[in-house]
Amino acid sequence: MKNKYILGIATIILAIYSCGEKNKSVDISISPDAGANYKQGEKVDVKVGLPADYKVDSIVYLIDSVRLAAKTDTTAYSLATTSLGLGVKLLTARIYADGKMQEQSTNINLLAAKAPELYTYQIEKTFAHDTASFTEGFEYHDGVFYESDGGTCDQGERSSLRKTDINGKVLQKIEMDCNAFNEGITVIDNKVVQLTYHERAGYVYDKSTLKLLSKFSFVQGQEGWGMCNDGKNLYCNTGSNQIFVMDKENFRTLRTIDVYDDQGPIDDLNEMEYIDGMIYANVWQKDDIVVIDPKTGAVVKRIDLSSLTQQATAGINNSDAVLNGIAWDAAGKRLFVTGKKWPHTYQIKMVKKQGV
């Protein structure tokens, strides 16, 4: 009887131990290492590391939670990146074996395939610009500039939305409430759409009269910065390296664009203009304009305007008088730039830098 009792206890212990072994997690590794950088177009070999005697039923590979493929062995999965957008990509492997599933993840940074082409500029014409305007948004339509001017009453100023002629003369102007700080604007479907800085609100005006038509909630970020459009959708940014593509009717986000060059993310994107299929953007407190492919987020060109900024701000004792205004005359194919408190607006021509 005693032997039967001992045998029974041993059987139970063995069963518990066997069950524990069966449910024990297996040590899994995954490569590449988290944070590894790759250029768009390069292949990424995603490989799972398992104990040599561990047999898998299948391994399913995912990118940003979207299924890519399944394999029945541990050989590397080769991820093509040519058609992927730029930015941080989450890579996940789900390992199925013995009726169980274990998951292991890593991430990579996908950068632009090549460095942006470098440009400088040539001034073609110079026009007057109102030095009272703290330029946050700037567009050209039907022979006039539409300009969003930032300011609050506690700063001794008040935000405004204005129309001026090409020589800077104010044709129409409406002022905002004391606490509203105007940011980017864009003109679409005979309307002017405008963002505000911290108010989490946007406004829609009649293009001709500047009469307020409606107000909408801005949910894309804590701050509104730049805005432009391609005729179908709106594009806005919030001071990061992301651009939000928005429905022009209900202002919902349709997708996001992560903006990178071949070195990393381009943060502080500000005033923007959509020109011939590309997004031209100021970078806050930088003296250049980046040209972004909206399909991928890659910076394809960079326009150095440092000497223009020095010329424009000579004699201005104001650190906020930065480059921040891009307008495009689609009919005349003219590119205009200005800045906060600048006395001039410049019509410029892009000139490719030699030897770079």
C-alpha cells in the first residue's frame, strides 16, 4: 500500500512537471535590433532566434500589426521597403508551436533613400510686406495674398486674417478674439480654412468677404501650426515631423505622413504650401525650406535661404522675425517667401547648388 501511495504521488508530480514544461515560455530573440536605421529600398532581414531543438508549426510576420507572410521554419523573412512610408516601423513575429503562440517584436527607423538635392535662390522681385504681421499662414490666390497674423492681447497685439495686394497694402482685415492665436491657413473651394495655436479649434471663412462660416474642433494635436491643400484634401502639422492628411469636409484624419530625410526625422514643420505635387515647408527657426514627397514623406530637396533671411532681417532687433511664409502663384508659376515682421516679400527662383 505504501509503495502504491508513493507511486501515485510521483505520478502526480511528474504530470505537474510535464504540464509546466509544456506551458513554459521559450526564450525567443528577434533581429534586427530595436532602433536600427535602414534606407527606403533596402531589404530588412527579420529573423527569429529559437533553441536548436525547438520545432515550430509556423511563424507569422507582421509590420505595424498588418500581416506580411507566414513561414514554417526559422529562416529569415526578407522585408521589401520600397513601397513603405518612412518612419518607425514595428516588426512582429508570432511563433506557433505545440498549440501555443508566443510573440516577439522589434522596430526599425526607415529613412529617405538618398540625401535631398540642395538648392539656393535668386531674387526675381521684391515687394513690400507689413511689418506688423507676425506671419503664420501665407497664400496667393486671384492676385492677392491671404495672410494669417498671430498675436494675443496680452502681448499687445491681436491675431488677424487679412487680404493684401501684392505690394502689401491691406485690402480686407478681420481681427480675432483676444485669446485666439492664429496659425496656418489654406484656400480651398472658395473658402479660407484656418488653424489656431493652443485653442484646439479651426475656422472656415468665405474667401471673398472673410465672413466666418463655421468653426471646427482640431483633434490632430495639442497645437495647430501649418496648413496647405492639394485641391482634394487638407494637410496640416502640429510642430512635429508628422503631417496629417485631413478630409476637407469633416476635418477627420485620413492618414499621416512621417517626414524624414536620409539622416532622420525633420521636426518643427511649420508653414506649408502644396506646389506641383510636393509639399514645401518652413522649419521653425531654420533658414531653409524642405520639399517633401507626400506619398512617402521623404525630403527630396532643401532650399538654403540663410542669406535671404540675413538680408530681410537686417536692422530688425527681434529674434522672432524668422522665415515663415511660402505662397505659390499657380497661374504665373511664381514662388513667394516672407517672414514674421519682415518688411518685404520676395519672389524667388530656385537655383540648384553646383558641385553637390
